[in-house]
Amino acid sequence: MPNNQALQVFYGTVPLILILLGIWLREQMLLKDILARLRSIDESLKETNKAISGVKERLVVLETRAGIIFHN
């Protein structure tokens, strides 16, 4: 154990710095995970919108062939 008071303060702050660094790194990993999940949700929504627009186009074609046109 160091006798110098400055060294004691330094060695006392090292664990605190390591704990804060660990918390910061964990938060960064969580933020990256959240961003990855949001990107996957965005891609899913885009695919769903494409599918819905395809269904709408087919419905318009079927309505036109049947002579029934109904739109909001």
C-alpha cells in the first residue's frame, strides 16, 4: 500500500474509473442493439408497405375487370 497520500487517492479512483468505463461501454452496446432492432423494424415496415401496395394494385385490377370500383 502506498504511503504517499496522492498515490492513495489515485489508486482509490482507478476502480471508480473502471466502473464508469464499464457502465459507459454497456450503455453503448445497448444503444447499438436498440439501433439494430429499430433498423430491422424499419426494414420490416418497408417490406409490409411494398406488399400492401402490391395487394392494392391487384385489387384495383380485379375491381376494374369486375366493373366494380370502390375507393374511399
